[in-house]
Amino acid sequence: MDERKTISESKGLFHKEFPFVIPSLYRRVVDEYLVELNLLRNQKYFAEDRLFSYGLIKSFERFMTGYQPKNHVSKILKSLCNSCDFDYTVITNKLKELESIKEANASQELLISYIKESNTSNSSDQETTAIFKPNNYYSRIHAIGLYEFVSTVLTSKSNEKEIQDGCIEISNLVGTSEVKIRKDIDLYINNIKKLNESIKLLKLINKS
């Protein structure tokens, strides 16, 4: 196991790897992800699984909406991962694995059936099939991953309540706290709304 890094050490490594100025609107986002990743890497019982990886990449892309140049977004996330001893390639591969699971189980009913089956398989099989690593330390990024994942599985006509109900159903199957899931999803949705409002305001200011 790598030697534990402080948040300031991770921050220093990040700025060495990504030595570009980040606008203040997005700098706060980057700082929050750096703190979260640093704390998780220092958590003994945490491991990046498919749901976490999906949540990390999808939410970061959402929060960095409008960032220019656009091709810097993935570079920033890769630098964040590297500065906190996460393997960016492993993260992206796990996201692709979850997307493959989604494509093979292209409805909520099929997905629920898949999760039930993977949860009842033996521990070695669960390592290769589970969307949430058994007995893994819970992170709010798991809740975000679940929300983003369920949003893509359900039809475009699904309302917010249906999406959140789907999240709760799956969270109960994988053994995560319903209370935490609801709280973290609500916080995520509110933060996305606030960011979108800030982006709109910034555009208006720049036009004036």
C-alpha cells in the first residue's frame, strides 16, 4: 500500500501534473474532488468498484460542463486520480464494464434480475460481476454513480421520482443505506442545478 498523502501533498502533485489555470467556477469543483479522492484513498476498507468509477467520471463530466478547452476535462480528472494514487485506466475500464452490463440488461427489470443473481453468487464471482464491491466502504460517489446509471437505464420519459425509486431498489439489493443514498442524490441534484445557474449567469455577464 502506498504511503498516505495529505490533502496538501495531493494538491501539490495535481498542480505539477496539470499546470494550467482553472477558472474559479470550476476550481472549487476540482478542489472538492481532490479532497474526496484523497480521503477515500486513505480509507482502509475502500476500493474503486464499477459503481464508484461510473459515478466519478459521469459526475465530473457533469460538473465540468462548459469548461474550455473541453479536452482538458479528462486530463484534469486523470491528474486528480494520479495525485491521489487512483489508477485512471482502471477507473475508465470499470466504467466500460458497467456500461457493458447495462447494454446486456437494457431494462430495469433485466438489470434488477442481473444484480440479484450477482449478489447470490459466490464471493469470487461477485468480484467479476457485482456493480458494487461486497462490503466496500460507501462513498457519496457511489450514490451519484447509481443515480447516473439508473437515469440511463430508464426511459427518457421517466420522472425524477421513478429514477430515485429505481436507485433505492438497487441500493437495497447491494446493501447500501437508503437514507444515505437519498441524501446524497438530493445533494447531487441540487449542486447540479446551482452549477447550471452559475454557468448561465456567467454567460450573461460575459455578453454584457
